[in-house]
Amino acid sequence: MSRVSYQFDDETALEQVGEHRWRTHLVADWNIGVNPNGGYLLAPLQRAMGQASGHPDPLSVTTHYLRPGSAGPAEIEVEVVRTGRTIGTVRGRLIQDGKTRLESLGAFSDLANPVSVATVSIDPVDLPPPEECVSRAALAQGVEIPLLNRVEVRVHPDHADAQGGRSPEISGWIRFSDGRPVDAAALSLFADAFPPPLFALLGRIGWVPTIELTVQFRRQPVEGWIRGHFATTDVAGTKTIEDAMLWDESGTLVAQARQCSLILQDGTP
């Protein structure tokens, strides 16, 4: 039986070249403007860290974006901090042109563990069905976004206008354009693929690059659309904090994320 090939897996594929060392090749098809999306940059690094951890799933991954990445070859180096029976902790970095672009610290575990002490969760945000939402590709972006040929993003109709003056939040649906099933590995990408919610308040103000992103993975998602809600919860000077929650089609919370970003009104890094 032939293996189904998906763009996300092919375009974040790893080649192991030594103990805890890998190569990957990034492509421009996941860009926002001239820069690869931060969740896409993280994907091969997170995958390598997971392989080294001895556990199947990410549990919490914190990433610092030190420099913009670019399409082309990249090296990944991983250090196993500790491997335990239920959690493995790993540090990793993605390097291009001799410079570290991303540095991550992650905990990995097994999200399929059936043992549960209690059930506490967050109800999903109300959303019209995907077919009644607005494709992000149809919105005025102010920049070319090749990423939207790789993922399908549908925005709540009430959040589709980026002229400013609204509460700094955005909700919508997301899935892979080629039908790739969603899994925990994809949630870091989905947590960073919506328009910045700050645009709802200030309009399209320029570029809002990520300084630090933490994704906490709660459960393995069921197949289908992922429902997301994103809100800018604090702005101090040119630094922002954005909180995100992701639910699967069953209404189960599958991931939470927080990122610190920089507001660059002229669009220069």
C-alpha cells in the first residue's frame, strides 16, 4: 500500500546526520511576506526534539525567536536534559548560516495516557460553521501570504474587518489544505497562523514578529477542523502578549498558547 504524502510532513522532513543532530530544508511556501511563519519554523525543531525525548507527544514547548529564518537548508541540534518514565525534557536550536534562529525547551510525554484524576476544561468559543466564516485568503492582508496555500483559515465574520476600533481578538477555524489529519505536532503551527488580534484594535499596523511562543498541548485532537480563539491581553510600549486556545471538532480543548511579540509599524526587523 502506497504511503500518502502530505506537504507539512514533506516540507519539515528531517535527515539525521549525527547523534542529536539533524538537517532539514525549509521552503518559502509557508511564508508570511518574505519570512517563514514561526509555527512552520518550529515544526522540524519540535519534531527532532520529540525524537530525542523518548516520548511520543509534545506537552509544553517554549521557543525564543532570535532571528528571522529563511527558506533553505537548516541544521538542528538537540540536547536531552532529562528522560524520565513519563516526561522527557529536551533543549534544541535551529541554525541557518551559522546563526541560531530559534532556541526551544520542551517537555514531551504521552497525551494518550488514559489515567485521569479529574476533568477540568474550557468550553469552546462560539463560532458559525466554517462554511459561514470568511476565508483569510479573501481578507485585505497588506502582504503576500503563501502560507494560505498550505492551510485553510476561516475567520469569524464579525472579526474579518481589520480597520481597527474593535476588541483585540479573533476567532476562526483552521485545517491543512491538502487534507492532512491534524495531530499534536500541527498545533504549534495552528497556534501561530491567524492574523494578529491586535489588528482588530489598531488596524493593519505593520509586522508583529514573535519574540517568544509557548504552546501547551492538552489532548490529541480528533480529525477535522481546529477551532481557535486569539486575544491580545496586554500591550506595553511596542511589546504585546497574545493568548490562544484551540479546540478540536468535538469541542475538546487540545492546546493553549501564549506569545510575546514586537510591534514594528514600518515592517522592518
